[in-house]
Amino acid sequence: NSGNYSYAPAADVMTMYDDDDLRKDISITTLDNLNFINKYPSGQKTTDPVVISRLAEMYLISAEANGFNTLGLSRLNDLRRARGLKNINPKDDADFLEAVLTERRKEFLCEGHRWYDLVRTGKAVEKLGILPYQTLMPIPESERQANRNLTQNEGY
């Protein structure tokens, strides 16, 4: 919260947590009528620990990998209960995937997962309003010169 406020959280980020969600107070806050991400107590001055992976990620990977069945839903609800939330019961595969993505968004807010989650599940164009070619990165010219068999990704 000691940054220069170059980037403010999107409005929907500030309202995506239920009041009972134990992640809410450690993820977002409002000070002087400004919305902040609250996950980095040092103000992102490189003194916060780097998290490589954690148990919550394993539960969400397991839920997504197992899909909408007893084990996948169980893993998702195990995490939700650990965060102070009630179990959910999605109606189908699409709702289940959306529930997993929502929990991933909340759990990994500002940790660099969201882009990859949306690209991996084919939802980046719809959710981010980008063009399809933007789901791939451009291949640097130096790499294409080093390997003449590489071609640029379409759109770049």
C-alpha cells in the first residue's frame, strides 16, 4: 500500500469475495477511499516472500484435473470450507469449471495465474476482451534468427 497507485484493482475484484471468505481481508482493502490489493505488506518492495506453490494450488489443480465428479467437487469444496465458505454444487461441467476458475482467481489474486488459467481453458478472449491471436506471445526476432525453422505467431 506504499506504491504510487499506478494500477488500481478492477471494481469487480473489490466485490468478488463473500464477507465470510477468509481471503478477503488479506487480499483487498480500502484506504482513504482508494482500493488496494492487500497481499503484499511491504508495498511490493521485494521483501515479501516468493511463493512457489502451496496446498491450495494442489487442491485446485486436483479439482480441475478430476473434473465435475465426486473427487473434483470434493477437492473444490474442501478448499472452500478451509476459506470459511459453504459447499457449492454446480449443475454441470461448465459451471464446475467456472467455479474452479473463480476460486483460482480469488486464491491467487495478483500472483500471475489468471492469464494462464484463462488461456489454458479457452476463456481469455471472452473474459479479457482480447483478440484470439493475443493468447500467444510473439516469438522474439533473435530466437527466429537463431533458428530459421521458427516462424512468427500469427498476428504479430
